Amino acid sequence: MKRFVKIAGDFFSLLFKPIYLNGGFFFFMYVLGVACGWIEAPAGYEKKMYPNTYIELFVDLYIICFLLALLPQRIRRWLRAVLYVLFYGMAFIDVFCYVKFGSLFSPSMLLLVGETTGREAGEFLGEYISLDLLSTPLVWVLVILLLHLIKSFSFKRLRSFFSRFRLNFRLSACCGVLVLGLLVYGGIVTAHNKAATWRLLSFERIGDVEHELTQSRTCARLYTPVHRLVFSLRSNQLIARQVVKLVEAKEQVTVDSCSFRTPNIVLIIGESYNRHHAGLYGYEKETTPLQSERARTDGLIPFSDVVAPWNLTSYVFKLMFSLYAVGDEGEWCDYPMFPTVFRKAGYRVTFLTNQFLPKAKEAIYDFSGGFFLNNPELSKSMFDLRNDSLHTYDEGLLSDYEQMRDSGKLAENNLIIFHLMGQHMAYKARYPRNRRVFKDYHYEHRTDLKHKDVRILSHYDNATLYNDSIVDQIIRRFEGEQAVVIYVPDHGEECYDGKLNKMGRLHQATIDARLAREEFEIPFWVWCSQGFRVAHPDVYERLLSVRNLPLMTDALPHLLLGLAGIKTPAYQERLDILSPAYDTKRPRIMKMQKDYNQLQAKRNAKNDKTVR
């Protein structure tokens, strides 16, 4: 019996030994991890602390201590020092990002750091590092570090004390029993997150990473600053691979000829626009009075059957800018970007964005959607002119354009891209307060909604009304030119349609007819100036004749090339809705899984039965 007790005691003592040999490391890193979780909870998933932080942090630190315990003491000491620098450094950076930018460390921040010069870094530190930081939660990281340094001076005496304590009471064996229990429990409750984290970091394409992040129930919880650093490094590695392919693709761009059929092509890209909240498409509220008027009297042609290939901005932007179309061989990054082709053909290309400028507080979706636009080499190949600041409201882009125009930076033939914030959440931030038209009482008939939902719905409709004024102002600036203006948003948005009273997007949901209607069906229109209609009546008549044909926005670049009269091997007639060779039977695959045409056919058949 005594032998069994001794063996069991030795076993449990052995389980506790990794923590005993690395006691200071385990204790202070545990406190540091928990402190970061408390401080940064509002910026995390669901705006609260990851519920398994305590037990998963214990398991992770135990694994590290176990590996350290296998090393000789001299190596262990130096390796711990390296880990201290890493853990404290990342904690400081992560909390600093939260304090200053309201965001945790992300791939965007890592990319910005990599592109920052020494002078810019000095200016940044001079602006943001000050004694005021001591009044922020960042002080807790410094307090933990200070206590750790004080403790290190008495390390030998503390270790001697615990050594005698262990010898007298076999405390290590009891601690070993506790450790075993916590490891078993921790292994069970954290297994899902461990598997999800491994899956997230093992993807070979950044697109797969983005899609995984939309699966909120199954996606990994990167609950410590070090986890977020590893994820950022991996994301940037995947981005770098696609940059290499994009650079290779741009080098292969060739243009045979260009007729400059349309001297001024203006592409307006909106955001999160539910077509069924547009008066232009029959919505009960007049959210698009200016567009509706132009559709009646001034050459604006609304298309009736247009869908987005994804309900995620980054995916849509890659497909919308690349000459790749869903179903083509390879990946989107294997094909050139349409602005590069326009520049090669002789157009002056201007890009005015209110979203995709490099910034610290940027979600992985925005980062991935804009990385190829902001990469210095790729940006130079696509754009002659760009704005360099973001605006509270989209009307700021109008001033940016006017400044470029008045300074003589535009040319005879121009491709001008406006990228708006549109109806991006939060909706109430998308329009000035003095432009609010729709009030809560305008929705008294929506008795199915709570008061807060009515308020959100009114904000969305007001943002849509404000967007109407912005796109009309853009058109006004080209009324005296030979110009074609195209409006297209990236995707739709759930906004209390009465059947599923939600807002935003349902990334995990199965794509059915209802989801396709709300999140993939989008407004799309083409406006032709009077001068263009006179010079090219055939094109205008063709636009009128194809406005009810099916279209998916991954084919947009080929329509633009056709309008410009650019002849290039990358152009595909079957994807240009203006071409007689346009493929009206082409499957419109949403999220690479569901054909919109099939859903539409089923919905139409169901409606026919209902009518009968």
C-alpha cells in the first residue's frame, strides 16, 4: 500500500513539476492573460470576455511549462526571457491598440507596421506615446510587469521556501491531483476551440480564412494577444502569396486596341444595399426620389435581375475588380485587374474610396478586400489618382473629385471609381443628423418590430435616401460630358423584411430564395448623359434592351471593357451584357454553392401555382 501511495505521489508530483520549475512564469503570464481578457472584453467576440479564458489559459500555459521543463536549466532560463519579451510586448501592443483605436491587434496593423518607415514610426510614437497612457487600462500591464520585476529579486528565497514546504507536506502531490483534474476538464471544454484554431491557421487561401471567420458558432476564439499575432502573421503570409500572383498577372496585360467609345466611364460602388428598400425598385418609402426621376426623364436605366456572387465585401471586390469570373480556371488573383487594363489602354484611372485606405481598425474582411488596392506596386499599376483621406460622410468624396478636376489632373478619357460607405453598419452613422427624413412614426404599421428595431430600420432608410443624393451629385458632375455612370453595391443586407426580422447578414445560413432576395439581389443601373446618347444611340438602345437580362456582378469588368471599346485577350464577350454573344444561361453561383437561377425558377414556379 505504501509503495502504491509513493508511486501515486511521485506521479502527481511529476505532473506539478512543470509549474513548480516555472512558477514565476506560470503565475505572471496567467495574470497577464486574464488581465488582457478583462480589459479588452468590449472589443472581443460578442463584446464580452471569452468564457473559457481561465481554463484554456491554464491548459496553454501548462503545455508551455511542460516543454520548458524538458530543457536544461540554462536554456530554460534564456527561453523564458524570450517568452517574457514576446508576451509582455504583445500584451502592451494589443491593449494599446484597444485604447487608441478601439480594436485588437489585427493583420491590418501588422501590415501597417511593415510598411512604416523609421521617420513615420518616430512621428507615430511622438503623437501617441505620452504620460496620458497611465490613466488608461494600459497601466495594468505595466503594474503586472513591475510586480514581476520586484519578485525576480527574491526568486531564490521564494523557491527555497516552497522547496521546504513541499518536502514537509507533499504539497506538490496534492497540486498534481488538482493539475490533472484541471487538465482533463480543460481538455474537454477547450478541444473545440483548439481544433478550430488549428483549422483557421491551416488554410492555404485567405478566402478560406475569411469564410471561416463568418462561421461565428464554430470559428476559433483567438483569446490572447499572442494568438492574434500568430493569426496576423499567417494572414499576411497568405496575402503575400496572392500579391505575387497579382503582380505576375499585371505584367501579362496586353491591349490590342482601344476606340475610347465612352470617354468618361464612372463606376459607383455602394455598400450593403438591399434592393427592396429602394423606391426605384418599388419600396413603399420614397428612398430614391432623384434616381426615380432620372429613370423617368433622364436616361437612367435600372436593371431588374442582378445579383452579387457573395454577401461579403472582400469576396465581391476581388471578383468585381478581377477579370476572373466564377467558373473560370484558377483563382481571381491569376487574372489582371480591370483598372490595369484601362490604364494600359490609355485611360486616366481615378479611385476615390471612403473605405479602403490603410487603417488600424479594420476587420479581416475589409483588410482582405482592400489589400490588393493598397499594395503600393499593385495600386500604381491600377490607378493614376487616389484620395488620401477618409470622410465621415460620402459627400467628402465629391470634394476630393472636384479638387482633382479643378487642378487639371484628369484627362480626355477617364475611368473614375467612387467607392462609398453607403449603408454600411452602423446605419445612423452613414448620414448627417439634419438629413433625417424618416422617423419612428413612419413605421407604425410595423407592429411586428420592437421600438429599437424600428429605429434601426428608419436609420437604414435614411441612409438609403442620403445615398440617393450622393449618387445624384456624382451624375450632375458629368451631365455636360460624354459619360456613362454605373451604380452597383457590393451586396445586399438583411433589414427587417417582415419574414425574418433581422439586420445585417446571415453568413452561416443556407442560401434559400428568401436569403438570396435579401442579401444577394442588388440594385444596378446605368445612366447615359445626353451627349453620349446622341453620339452613341445604338449603345443606349442596347442598354434598354438588355436591362431585364440576368447578370451577376463578377462579369462587370467585361461590360466596362466593352463600353470603352478595349480589345484585349482578357475580354470575354460571353460575359459582356452589351455583346450579342452574352451568355444568358450562365449559372449565377452564389458563395460557390448555390445557383441563383435555379432558386429563381423555383420561386417563379411557386408564384405561378399561387396565381392559378
